[in-house]
Amino acid sequence: MKRSIYHRILPVFLTLFCLYGTVPAQQIPPSAYLSEQSVSRLNEASPDLDPEGYELRDLFLNEVVAHGPVDVKAFGQKAAEVFKKESAQVERIMRNQVSLLSGYGPQDVGSPVDWFRAPKGDLQWPTHLSRHYWLKPLAHAWRATKDPVYSKKLMNVLLDWIEHNRIGRDKLTWWGSGDWKISNHPDSIREGFFPGYADGPWTSLSAHVRLDAWTYLLAMIYDSPQTTNRNLSVIFNSMAGDHRNMMLGHPRQMNQFISIASSLAHFWWYYPFLKGSEEVEKEGLERIRRYAESEIYPDGSMAECSPNYSKGSLNRVFQMVREDQDRGGQLYKTLNDNICRALRYFTFSADPGGYPPRIAKGGKSSVYPLIEKLGPGCGDEQVQYVYSKGKKGRKPDFLSMAWNWAGHIIFRSDWSEDATWLFFEPGPRGSGHAHPATLNIQLQTKGEWLLTDPGYYTYSNAGEDGRMTKYLGSSAAHNVALVDGENQISYKPGKSLAVNKHPGSYHWSDEGNVAKAEGIYDLGYGKDGKIKVTHKREIIYDRTKDRFMIRDAFTGDGEHVIDLHWQLPPGAAFKKDDWGFRIENGKAKARFNITCDQPFRVESAIGSKEPLSGWFSDTYGKLEPAYTVKVSAKGRLPMVFNTEIRLK
């Protein structure tokens, strides 16, 4: 009887297994990465597996093409157009120049690739370099031209990464898995972070992003000369081993939790022939359910504060629920209501232009595409009214709304695009991205910003860029107060960011002509909140006069300096007057009349480097000067500031 592939190469494999990464592809036995059934299929089809043959492609990779995330045939119809659009990018990649994260120009990564290159010391950059989505233009170039120079370059990069980024590689800090580890899971392995940075090439988040990228890339170049048994063995082995185990062993939290969960479900859907695929689908679907039921609060608001991440996470939940439904699953029966509650939150909290509040890593990303995608499955007439700008559906029977679970409150004058809109954030931090800016407000009128969130600039924690990022994420760059020059803290010492267990109470009301809300920040200021001062903010909106009254009361012991900050958008004009100051931004104008029970002064800064003050970042890597106004007083507490904002 002819011996199977497995029995013929097992002795060599066992000898070299501990040296994974140096083992030639043809010496990795199919049993290391294929299910038992798939190994049998392979043995029946090809008892002698030629390393340069294409049996793995013909038997298995074609399944990824047929059932994976990209319609290769449909893409082929527009491949030439995409190639033309990306031609400059393709040429740069062929010259080993890579563009990542919009704040940086093309970086020469060399050949072989320097996987640890970090421009300006930003370790987010090499983390993204190891996620491989930047290789997609090469895959598109292959589909458009069928020139193997592109598929060869792509495949060489993938194999080089696998060879030189083995688990345990130098220049990575291998942290223990701690609470994130699935209890007693036999395949749990440690994550690999860059020293001093909470991410890296071998976190479960990077494994998920890279697996998604590889799936797309392999589907695009499936018919290239490079999809040989030798090359696919290396890739499949990495998928079924380290990538699968990393995602299973480290669920992580927040938006990362749902992202990794989706990749686990896809692992079985796209790669049923790989070893251990079926068991991870069950785990992935269970995590999706758990995320939707805990991180989408009963009132529809989300534990993840940043709209950039919470919108993306909601969209991912929706996509996975629909994919599961198409496969005959039952997730939609339990999660559809959660999805529709969250859709109402995004619809009714959005500003008059259809953009969510700029919280933490929030940016200019409209909610309308989300409504278009999720709306038909919810059938909400009030959501439809907002989306159609009043042409369809039923006009909402409210103007203001509070989401007490997240602690977000919206005031608006009407449902027109020129409406006055104020976002108030008295709530707790939740589980996700947020800045220490409880009680922050954002204000628009006539389609223009008057008070805004400053953005975040980059993820860098090094050099001047890191210093600027830290400033933009501080209380000093938000519409809140500093005490004795110190910022708020994000959560009580000894605690951490977590899903809220109950809603807050903010004494919110709307009686038609007048709407009111209040909130309290009482965690203290400075390191560990050691400055024990409490800030209570009350807001009254008079619609008949389009006027806000804001009362900021500070209580505590002793004498303190209170600095009340107001962050203006870029391009806004600022002018002090006898009663406070004025702002003008396009068609929008506001007068801030201020009183205080202590003598106060009004100061402003714009584009200041020492100290940092007066900056704004619209998107990643973009930085502009913008006024920060500071209203300051010194005295014994209690101390009260009254700020009247007149918009008419």
C-alpha cells in the first residue's frame, strides 16, 4: 500500500517543528493545518504532493473564492479602472514605499521589508505595516493585468513576514494574557506588543486584521503562479495555528472584541477545510451575541463612546447577523431589536448635517450610510424622516433627547439643517475610547460649529506628535474646567473602563419652549483625582430666544484656581468684550455673557506651542490652529460661573 503524504513526511516535520519559520513549506505536513476530512480529500486527489504544484489551490483555495468576502468575478469587470486609479500607489509599493496612516508620507521600508520601521517613533505605523491591507493594490494589479510581477511581489512580502515575525521575535514585549485569556483554553498563547506600546504585530487585533487582509488577497490572486502548494502550506499553517489561537486566546474588549469575534466566525465560513475551523465559529457567534447584548445599552446608546468605533462596531454586528441569517442561523431573531435601538441613537444624536458628535476619536463620518444600510430592517418612520430630510416617514415628536445609559443629551431647535444643536456629555466613560471631559458640550447653529471637540491628531506617544496627541486628549482642549491647572481623570482610581451597569440620572426635561439638563463630575482633578473639587453643570435652553444659560458650580474645601475652557473650531473669529466674548464662524454668531461670584479674566490662545494651547485636528494626521478661550477666577469655594450664550 502506498504511504500517505502525512506518513512520508512526519519524521522530518517532528524534527523541525520547534523551528517553525525555518521549516521549508513542503515539509509542513497537511495534517498540521488541514482537518482530517480535508487531509483525506487531498490524499485521494494527489498522493504525491509536489511543492510547486497547485493541488491545495484547486481543492481548497477555490472554496475561499466561491464563499469568501469578495466577488472576484464582479471585481474583474472594474479591475482595469481600479488599476488605473491605483497605478501610482502600485508603483510605490513595487519600489518598497508604503503609505500608512494619513499623517505620514510614503516610507521606504526596504527589501526585505524592515517590519519595525517607526516614522517619528510612532509605533502604530509598524503595527499597521504588519496588517498587510496596504498590499491590496498589488492584488488589484494582478487581476487587471495578469502580470505575475505583482502577484510575486505580494506573495514574497507575505512569506517574508511569516518568516521574520515568528511568535517570540525580539523587539517585542510578550505580555501575559491576564484576564483576557479564555480560561484553560489549551491553545492560548501570549500576545506580542512593541515595548511601551499597547499593540504590535502579534496581538489578537492584529491577527484578526491580517487574517481578513490575507483572505482578500488570496482570493484576488488565487489563479496566479504563486499560489503553489509550497506557499499555501506556509500561509494555511500560520492561519490554522498562530492566528486562530491568538484570536481564541485573547478576546480583548470594546470594538476589538466584536472585530475579533467576526473573524472567528468567518474562519469557519471561509476556511472550512482548515484544522479547528468548526469549533471557532461557535465561539465567534457567541461573542457577537454577547457584545450586542452588553455594549448596546437598553436605550440604544453604546458603551463605546467614540462614534468612529461604535458606528463601525454596530455595522459589523449588523453584517455578521445578516451573514449568519443567510447561512440559516438565528442571530437575527435575538439581536435585531438591539441593532434598531442603536440605529435610533445614531440618527437622533447626529447634528443637523447628519454627523455624530465629535467624541474622542470621532470624526467627519456621516450617519446616513448607516441608516441606509440598517434602516430597511428596522422600519422606523421617524428614522426615515431624518434620513430623507423630511420627505418621507413621520416627523419625530421630540426635539431633545437623553440617553441616560451612556449619559448623552441632545438639545435642538428643530429638525432643519440650519437648526441649533447642542450635545452635552455628563455621563460616565463607558467601555471605550473617551477623553477626560465629563460635562463637555459641543454647539452648532446655521450649519456651523461654535464649540467643538479638538480631535486626536495621531496615535503616537513619542516626540512632539505624541505631546500634541496627549494635549488634544486632555481636559484642557475641551469645553470643561481645570482646577489648579489640573485635568479631570477618566475613572475612579482602582477602576478601569467598563460597560455601565446602570443608567445615570441627569434631571433632564423638555417642556417645549424650555429644555433642561444637568450633570456632575466628582472624581477630582490631577493625579489620582487628589484635588477634591466637584463640578456641577446645569444647562437651560430657551428655544423662543435661541439662548442657552449654563451654570457651572464648583464645590470643595479651600482656595482654588478655576479655568473654564471653551474650544472654538478652526476659522472662527474671537473677540473679547466687556461682558465676556463673541464668536463668529461663517453664518453662525454667538455672544458669551459671563458672570462669576469672584473676579475673573478672559484669555485666549491660538496655535501656541509653549504651553500647548489652541489646536484642532479634523482627521488623523491633520492639525490646525483654533482658538481656545479660558475664563479664569481664583478664590475660596464654592464658586459659580454663569454663562449666557446668545445665538440671535
